[in-house]
Amino acid sequence: MPAELPEDLVQVDPDWIWETDADQRFVFLSPQAERFLGRGVEALIGRARSAIATNGEDAGFWTPYRDALAERRAFTDFLYPYHHPDGRTRWFRISGEPVYSEDGAFRGHRGIGTDVSTEGRARAALAGALADLRSSNAQLLEQNRRFDAALGNMTQGLCLFDDAARLVVYNQRYCEIFGIAPETLRLGMSQREICEGLVARGCYQRGTSVDALCEGTRLALLAPEPVPSHRELADGRVLAVCYRTIEGGGWVSTFEDITERRRNEARIAHMARHDGLTDLPNRAALREHGLDMLGQGRGDDPKKARLALLCLDLDRFKAVNDTHGHGGGDTLLRAVAQRLCDNVRVGDLVARLGGDEFAVLHRVGDEAGAMALAQRLIATVSAPYLIDGCAVEIGMSVGVAMADEAADDIDRLLKSADMALYHAKNAGRGQACLFEAAMDETAQARRVLERELAEALSQGSFELHYQPLVDLGSDRVTGLEALVRWRHPELGLVSPATFIPVAEETGLIVGLGAWVLNQACRDAAAWPADVKVAVNVSAVQLRHRTFAQVVLLALAASGLRPERLELEITESVLLDDTEANLETLHLLRRAGIRISMDDFGTGYSSLSYLRRFPFDKIKIDRSFVKDAGQATEAGAIIRALVGLGGSLGITTVVEGVETEAQLAAVRAEGCQEMQGFLFSPPRPIGEIRQMLAERDRTTKAA
């Protein structure tokens, strides 16, 4: 029997009294408990209250009770559901306080219990309803918060109208787009009222009417699919407006500022049709504009009766690029573009086709007018420029093509002008050339030549002939120059002057040159050890990244000693990528290969290259030998060149000796070697072997 209950608990009319130990297990229940709990008191002693409660301790209302027990403090009116043996749930309310022994040790809790099932069920139902309401309100508040956040963070302006065209919802972005204060709008106002306010404030372009805006909305809502319509504002901005109907009537309008997108699209479209450096129309724009000009009527002005297309190519531009760098080259190209634009008529088109190539579309009366424009542009472009504080001069070649009355193909016109440009450049540059039908025939013949040349290289249709180099002191053959010949199945032996330029322009010279080097080294390996072989090298070969490797592999494969190979180059080789070419030549010379400059004396910078590279030999051009026996000036030049070579320790060779008088003249001037038809023309390898054998027999006999 527990001690007497406290005064505050006695005042309550309890149904039973209870006491639990420190582990919260029943140690006492008054006899009345059996009537309410439906279980014998003995069966409940030693069990915890939570063990006989409905749902155990999972229910949330157990939390304050557990806290009170754990903290050993009093509690009142704890309401919990009890699982009665009759299958029904009853509600009990208990109150209690902690119990301590005389020595202050905690013994447990003691208190009273009351059956409040009717009240408990009502309170539980009310609590559940309140909880559901709070949950619904919380969900609604969260949805509203998210809705407001979505509206506030939209990049588009939005208005929602009901089926009577009254404003239901709008966002801040809508107000920002039109530059109006949010209080300007009010829920329930009609779409027409909104449009009237926007027009009155001058938001739309002048002339925009309210009726037009409302009618545009009506028609957009009738469309089967929402299609954005564009609205231009007074400040130049462009809006994409889209209308979508909603279920139950009404619609949503969205407003997107696409001004920057429009600008970007226009910028991209411009870049696709214009050159990035000069901002001139590019080839694609030239083609489009040319088709338009071809389709336009000529009108009554005889000075604009025909369309002319001028293809322009700058001369000596690469030298400027090499000297002043790409920045200087770009500055020059922009200056050229400006001069061209300043010297054509309104309605003409100046385009940049790429690199240093330009084009002009121009209406003229006849060919003479087109050629006059070409000459004027050449003179204009050829005037000096100031680049990096230095005066720079370039030239320009022009090809002109005229559209005939039935012409409707701008590509054919471009092709014709390009052919004329090719002829202008071959004529010596700085020239203007008018397209003629014969040029097309020449171009077709050239294409045939290119194809047959490639086939000849793959089929091995080339052979080498050799022209002797004679030592003037001993009159002995000391070297042979390898000269390539093309044995055509129909044309016979084709002159190198015909196919070498084509091979250089098409790049076939790289493969052809490699074959010549390998074959010449193999042939020379079988000659007497004192006989050298000379091989001509083009600028295209030398600037190829594998050239040095090709030369060294040819020597290794043939077994020819490096000092028996001479590479002959011309000044044009050094003019092209000078530093890179000189580096390659130095590499080969260090390997023991001899380097010779061909056609010496014809270039303006030949002497400067003697200072920059230690040549082993110079070949005096045949133009100085032609009149050596007659003209004093020619002899003086040869004498000067021979003297120069002697002072630098360089062997001098005179080529093109064809007469005894010429031979006597060059002997008199002190030349060391000669080459020419007087001694021998180029001969096939079989005749060369016989000639060398005869040379050796003669030497032994002597």
C-alpha cells in the first residue's frame, strides 16, 4: 500500500491509484483498477504502462510523458489510449509525481488514473481534424510560396486572364518589361484597359492601336497551335508574345524580351556572310549578291549595261607578312579593303575571297569600262602604305570576266575571272587581263596535264638525263647535273619547262623531287669516285618538312658519299621562308652535302645571300655568257662574279656555253667550270656511262 497521496491529487476524483518503480513498472494498483482496466491487478504488476497502451510508444502523445519520467518530475492530465481486453480502445488520463526514499533515492512515480474515454475520443477527433487543417493550410501556404517564387523568378512577363478577359494573375517581370509600376495594374481589370494604359504611356511604337493589340490576341487564341507574335516597343526592343488558352476559359499571355537574341542572330548571320578581318562580304555573300545583280534589269543606263566580275590578287603580300608579322599583314589587308571600297560606285560590291584575294562586282557599259576600272584599282592599291612607321609597297593583278546577256551563273563568272587572273599573274604581275574563251581551253588542257602528270608519277614514266660539268683547268668531266624528263606515251619527251611549273603548283614536285634524288644518287654511286652529281631543288621541296630526311635517306639507300651530292637552288628558294630554308640548308651542309646557287647574278639580293649562307658553288647565269665574246659589259660582269667567288673561296661555274668564242671568253675571265651544249647536251644514263668510260680510258692512255 503506497503512502498517502498528495493533497492536489486527493482533490481529484480518481478511478484508481497506481505506483511504478524506478524502471517505470507497476508495483501497486488499487483494487478499483481491475474494473476499468479489465485485467486482474496481479497480471499487471511488473508491466510497464506503455506495454498495455494502444500502439505502444509509437504515438506522438507519449513524448511529454516520457520526458517527465526521464526528468523525474511531476505531470498532470496525461491522456493516452488503452487497449481494453473487450477489443475497444479506451482513453485514460493520469497524473503523478516522483517518489523518493528517506535517504533521497529515487523510487519511481505515484499517482491516479481516470477513465475519460468519451472525452478522449472527442478530443482525439478534434485534434486530428485540427492537425489535418493545419497540414492542409501548410500545404496551401507552401504551394502559394512556390507559385509566388516561380512567378517572381520567371524571365518572361506573365498575365493570366479569365473567360471574361479580366486580369487574374500577373508577375513583376511583366511590369519590368513595360516599365510600369505594379500598382498600375489591379486584379479584375480587362485586357483592353491594360492595353489602353500601355498605349497611353507610349510603351508601344507610335501608331500602335488598342484595337490592333486586342484583335491580335483574339486571332492568336483561335490558332490551332500557339505561335509567338512579335511586338516592337517604342525604345526599340522586341517582344515575343505567346497566348495559350486554359481549361475552363481564359488564357495565359507570356512576354519575352528577345532584343538581344535578335541582335545575336543578326550578328551571326552577318558573320556567316562577311569576312572577320575586313568586314567585307565573303565568297558566299558575293555569290548571293551576284545572282541578284544578274537577275536585275539593266535599265536604260548604257554605262551599266553589263555585269563585270573582277578577281584581285595582291602581289608581294607575303613579303610584307614575313617582314612585319601577321599584325602588319592584317593592317595592310584592311587598308587595301578600304581603298577598294573608296574607288567603286554605290551599288557595286567589294568582297574578300580569302587570304590576299578580293573581288569586285561592277556594272559597266563594255569590256573597256571594266578594264579601266581594273587599271584604276591597280594604281590605287599599288600606292605606298605606312605599316609600323615604314613605307610599304605592294602590287595587284586583276582578272576580269564579263557576263553575257544570257548569263545566270555567278560560279561560272567567278571561274572565268579566276582564269583571267592566272594569266595576268603569269604575264608579269601588276597586270589586268580580260577573260577569253581560249583561256578556258588552256585551263582544260592544264587540268589534263595535271591528271596525266600524277599518273606518270605513279606509273614511273620519268627518266633522268645528265649534262656534264667540265673543269676548265683539266677539261675533264667532274660532275653531272641531273635533269628530269617525262616520256609521254603520245607526246614523247615532254620539256621540263612544261611540267615542272605545274608540278610545283600542284605539290606533285615533292614526290617527283624525291624520286629524282633517289634515282640520281643510285646512278652516281656507279660512277667514278671523282664525279659528283648535281640535283635541282625547288622552293616547294625545300619548305616541305621532310625534305632533309628525304635527302639523307637517298644517300643512305644508295651508298653515295655526301660530298659527291650537290643541291642546286635558285634565289626564289631563299626568298620563300628565308630563315626556315637557310636552317635546312645549314643542316644538309653540315652533313657534308655541297650547296650551289643556280642562276647567280639575276636576282636583286643574290649578293646578300652569299653573306648569309656559305655556298660551295655559284653558277653564273647563261644570260651573261650569251654575249661574253662580244659585249664588254658582259665580260666585266663575269670577271666581277668570278673575282667575288675567288675571294670567298667559292667555285664558279658558267652555264650556257655554246660557242668557242664564249668558251675562250670565260676562260680568260678565270672561270673554274663550264657547262653547255658546246661540250655536251643532256644525255640519257646509258650514254653517260659510255662517256665516263671513255674519259677513264683516255686518262689511262695519257
